[in-house]
Amino acid sequence: MVDICFFIDIVVTFNTAVPVSQVKVLECRKEIAKVYLSKWFWIDVLVTIPYDLLIKLYDPSLHNVANLPKFIRIMKIVRLIRLIKLVKVAKDRKKMAAILASSL
């Protein structure tokens, strides 16, 4: 389920305006894509790949996290950090929506 949420976040981020300053917001999809590709996109892709599932398919004897290679454990930590960022972004979007609503 988390992987699906991260994938949906990638799609939404490619289609969400990006605040550049207090006054300017990028709305052009091409410019949004440039900003996203230069920052979080590659991290998002790395944490969206279900490495633990791929490893378990490759070697079914790996039943718990302690047996998974270090890379997978590191990716789980990065995924957790990314999840925290998603929560922060959701809060920021609510603030932005409130500011837009009050200005209208």
C-alpha cells in the first residue's frame, strides 16, 4: 500500500504547481517536471521500488528484516524519511489552499 501511495505521489507531484517564491508559482508542467526531476524524483523512484519483495522472490529464506541486505534496510529508512516529507507536503498544501481561499 505504501508503494502505491509513493507512486501516486510521483504522478501528483508532476502535476502540482510549485511555489518558487512568496509571489511566484510555477504552473507550467514542463517547468514543474524540471524542478521535480532535479530534486526529489530520483529519491522517490528509489523508495517506490519494492526491493524487499524482489529479494524475497529471489531468495525465499529471507523472512525478516534482519536477514535483508544493508541496502534494503537503508532504503526502508529513506522510505520512512520520504513518508515524513509526504506528511509535511500535505500540511503545506492545506496551508496553500487556505491562503488561496482567503485571497479569493
